[in-house]
Amino acid sequence: MKRILAHLAAGIVLATPWLLHAAPKTKPVAARTAPVVPQEIVLRHALSGPALDAFATLVVRFNDAEAKLKTGAGRIVLEDAQGAADHARLPQLALFDQDDAPAMFGTRPRFRPLHQVMAVGRQAFDTKAFYPQVFDTVDDLAGRMQALPLALSLPVLFYNKAAFRQAGLDPEVAPKTWWEVQEVAGKLREAGWKCPLTSSRFSWVHVENVAAQHGEPLVVKDGKQERLAINNMVNVKHMALLTSWQKSRYFSYSGPGREGDERFASGECAMLTGESSLYARLTRQQPGFPLGVAALPYYDDVYGARPKQVLPDGAALWVLAADKKPEQEVIARFIAFLMRPDVQRDWVRATGFLPMTPAAVQALRESGVDPAILAEAEARLSMPKRDAARTKNGFGRSRIRAILDEEVEFVWGNQKPPKAALDSAVARAAPLLAAPPTAKN
């Protein structure tokens, strides 16, 4: 081997003068260009199961298209929030629900408004293309879009049909009002169920949406300042009813997040109020589960109640640590890709999340999705926005739900009555609503 290397070295040395001498007689050889290194964009998420599979497939499709670009190509790299080496190190993109921000980042991170990123990236971005109720989840006080509402759900009631049969109830008839829920819970309790009813995302379902269904504003103007209005009669009445159910073992509080999902899926609890997207997860992961789903119950004894007037909510795609123009250009193209009707169609069918635009619904209709389901979704999402129905994105405003979650915990711990807890939440939220809105979650 040493002899071979020696011969090769000698050949190179002997050839060098010839190459130098012959070079003027030949055309210059163009220097090889270095391979284009794509602009890497890290996207942190907390997806799992079918939703993760579907999102990963979309990312591969986008990356394949980017690889064909001659200049400025980008590449999306998925990062599981649980496996992130340093949660405090912010990625350029993140798909998350604001309620989950502390767990994913250790704080509530600053974000770059999406409308600014799309302008920098020179991508067409017509916010009027979104359904009003979808747009309402991510706009600020000035009506500007802050993030892409990619993973929204509506609040619904799930129930175990086998449990209903066991209790002598008709499994095809779900309770429509909270008084009917009370009657059903009592029969389930008598049939031996230790957890007739639980909930996920309690504050969103049982405070914000109960208020919305019965025409109560979440925020009201008090002079020039806004103040939280969750301590209204309907909310106090509802919390008091749930408290009585807890004492009767009709209702079991699971926590402020999605803790109730597993208790329902495991068969521990017979009914669950939670996110509509759970339907897709359960039917795919537990195909034999005797699942029933119905609209969120309401109070039929409250004048002017609109039971279908519920508020969508969920995870959105937020731009975080993307300060460089090339990064924002790649992100803008990725957002434009995700908004394509065919991409939305595939995403919604795989996950059960809400379609963002009428174009997506049309694509779903053409793909064979039940027209009745699409008509129901379209009717709800097309409803005009109600200005006082939710707090808007801005400085400290996402902390309001965290405050509400904390006060609700006092109720279940028998430390505060419902009215006192809601009053306290209103008082604690006042400074946050008075602060000027900025790009901070």
C-alpha cells in the first residue's frame, strides 16, 4: 500500500508542471459551485398519532418542492416538544395552543405577527379568505392576523354508548340541555359509574363557551378600559351547578388541560365535554370504541340562548425566533402551502380539525365528505364575529385563561365558592386588559 501511495504521489508531482504548461491551451474550467444549503426552519409541536403522521407528510411534500428551487430553498425540521433539548431555546416556528406555552417553552414567548412575515416573504395573504370565526381566534385588537389557526376544534359532548345502554338510556339520544345531563349523570351513577361526566379544557368549555351560548360577553368596556365579565349570572349559575354535581359524584374534575380525554378514552368516565377533534383520534386509535358525539348542552331556561353559538379554539402556527429575512421568506412559502385547498383537505380529513376557509370546505365536498357535516361546519364558522366574545392576542392577554384555571382549581378544592372565584379572576385580569397590546403571547 505504501508503494502504491508513493507511485501516486510521484505521478501527481510529475504531472503538475505539465498541467501548468498546458493550461493556456485549453478553455478555463468553470469552478464548481458549492451545493445549495437550504435555510433550515425548526418547527416545535406537541402532535401525536394520526395528526403527527399527517403533518409530517405535509412537511415532506413542502420540503420536496423546496428542494427544486435554485435559490433560497428552505427546509422544515420538526421538533417534538417533549424531546426538545432546551425548551427555552425558541424555534423559528411552533404549533401550539396558548394554554400549553409554559410547558413547551418554559414561558410565554414573544412572537412575530404573521401578517408581517407574509409581507416580508412577498406571499399573497388575503385574510378575508378565512371564515370569520376562524380568523377571530388569531387576530389582534386591530384585526390583524397573528398566527395560522391550523388545529382548531369546537366544544362538544362525547358519551359512551355502551354506558348509556348499561344505565337503561337510549344510546342514540344525547342530552341537549344541562338539566338533561344532570338526569343522565344520575342514572349513570345509579348504574355503577364512578365518573359519569368529566371535562377537558375546562375554562374554554365551561366558562367561555357557556357565556357565548347565552349571549354573555367575555369582555366589556368600562369607560375607556376593558374588563373581564365572566362573573355574570349564567357563569355563576353553571359553576354552582357543577359544584353540586361534584358533591353528588355526577361530575369529576380532571384538570385545566386535556387530562379528561384519557379518562374518557379508557372507559373510566361515561361522558366528556371537550374538543371535537378528539372524535378523529378516537375512531382511528380505538376503532371499536362505542363513541357518541353531540352538541355542547345549554340552558333552555335562559332567555335568548343560542346553543350553536360556540367558540372555536385550539393550536395555531406561530412565528417565534425568525428574525432573518431568508427565514421569513421560507416561512411565508410554508404558510401559503398550508393554505392551499388540497393541503387543507388532506389535513382536515386526517385530523378532524376545522377547515380554515370556504375553499377548503369545497375541496372536502369534492372529495366525498358528508355534505351535511360540511354544511353544519360552514354555518357555524361563517357566523359574524362578536367583538366581546373573547380576549384578543396581546401583552399578557393569554395569561387570562391561566388565571381563570387557577381560580377554578380553588372551587374544586373547596377553597372558594364559584362567585368568589370568578370575581377574583376578574380582579386579577384587570391589569392585563389595561396593558397596551404587544406581540407577546
